[in-house]
Amino acid sequence: MAVSVSFRMTTPRPRWKRWLSPWNLLTAALLVWAAPRLLPHLGALVGVDSGGRVEPAYRVVTLDGQALTPAALRGRVVLVNFWATWCAPCRLEMPMLQRMHERHEARGFSLVGFSVDRGGDEVVRAFLREHEVTYPVAVVGRETEAAFGGIRGYPTSFLIDRSGVVRNVVIGPLAPATLELAVRRLLDESPAPDHRPAASPTSRRAAP
């Protein structure tokens, strides 16, 4: 009995087509999305500026009635944190921000929260009392966001040196951990000769 055997020749897929699997495409998309957000965090850790060397011009009034401007804060290292009470990542990082404020304020560091809430000042005040946040907070609008070049997501933090220049910008709830070394580096820098250190904005007292 004769047995017929046939062989089918297959052409190997080109290497570039093998890379176009759904998993690889998803991974590439995640990297494209994450890179702009993660690289500034890494830059702050190793000392690479990501702020574009801009000097934002703004004037805000805190919930305690203090007027804050770049001129009023000149001579201090300032961390401006855009946040909202409805923003879960913002709420996650606030205890770390509070500890950073307490740790470095005496050395010439000011932490200022810019709330973008639209529900009224009392909503923000109640949140701050509940979470024992004592650093100055102002409720701001779009014009203040525009002064910083626009905000792409919350929270967003801007680290400003003693001369009023933005040195680092980070998006996401890791700002306190990421920016700790950057804050220390800027505090160790000598102030510009024509800039005397400003007084620290008055901290809020936590409700008993």
C-alpha cells in the first residue's frame, strides 16, 4: 500500500510583523502615555530641571486672607501644588505634603496649595480641617493655571527656586517623595545677591 506524504512550506513572518502583537502594541502605548509623566519625576530625583525656567506671574489670596505673589515669596523655595478635594491622587499625597511643609519650613521652604474646587471656599476649609492641613491654601481659577502654562492633570506640582524660577514640574501623587531631594538641593543653594529671603506665609492651625 503506497503512502503519500506531502510537505507544506511556510514562509517565516518578518521580524517586524512579529512585534505587532496586541500585547506589544499595548505595552508601547502605555510607555508613550507614561513617559512624559515619569521622566520629570526621575529628573527631579537626579537633579535635572524640567520647569522650562519660567517665572509665573500670579496673585492669589489664601483662605486665611494672605495675598501671595512671586515677589512676596522671593528668596524662599516654593512648592505650588494644584489639587482638588474630589481628586483621589491629591488626597493620597496630602499627608506627605504636610510632613514636607513641617520638615523644611524653618529652612526657607514654603508649600502653597492651589485648590481648583468650584464648590465654594467652605468645602475646601472643611476638608483642610478634617485632614489637619496647615500650609496656606488658596482657591484659584483658570487664570492662575494659565500663569503656570496650563495644567494637564491633578495633582500637578511646581517647584520654584529662591529667584522665582520654576525648576521642576511633576504630575501625579508622588510629588513629595520625588521632589524631596530637589527641595533639599534648592534649599542648599545660596540666594541671589539681590534677593533677601521673604517671610514664610502664615501656616494654618489645625482644628482641635
